[in-house]
Amino acid sequence: MNRIPRFLAALCLAIAFVVPASAQDGADPTATAAAVLDQMEAGDFEAATGDFNDQMKAALGATQLASLQLQIESAGPVQSRGDAQVSSRDGYTVVVHRIQREHAALDATVAIDAEGKVAGLHFAPAADTTAK
């Protein structure tokens, strides 16, 4: 069984949701979440932060996102990304992808606001590594 490095187990970036929203503004939240994850993996942090709302941009810029990605990459290369699990919480559309890396499975959670912008981003070790 692969072991998760101690600092990766503690890796958790959660941005507080500032203003509840009621509906998406025509943007596909699943596509937005996937695009942010793809851009992070490709190292295009400016593009990834381009989908952030103002609060997220203030809390997590391209440089900080690059540092976060370096920590995530310590779990090895991506082997697969599971299908999106979509739910609503506090007026946000929440999209969760299970990302299987060589040494660990992570759950990437992306919260999308009513304007279709990223309002929250959270990476955590997968609670159940047998589910994908």
C-alpha cells in the first residue's frame, strides 16, 4: 500500500465562501472545474486563476497556486481523474474529482458561484482510496 507523505496528508486549502449564490449564470460548473484542474496540471496558473472570483484572486494568486501544485505533485504523476461528482451547497455548485496519483488519491473540490467563477478550491487526501 502506498503511503501518503505526512505533509500531503495535512495538505488542505479551503477558501471561505463569501456570498451565497442561487443559480449558475449559464456557465457549466463541471467544465469550469475541469478546466481549472487541467490548467493547474499543465502549469498554466495565470489561466487557472482567470476563472477565480475576486475573493479567490485576492486569497490565492498564480504564484501561490504554483506552490500548491508543487506540493500536490509530490504524490507523483496523475494516473487518472474520476468522473465529476456534482452537488449544491450553500448556494454554490460543488464539483469533486477523485484524482489518482502514483502515491496517493486526492479529492479535488471546486466550488463555483452564480457567475460561473471559482469561489473555492480544496485538495485533500481521499477518505476512501478504493472509490474512484
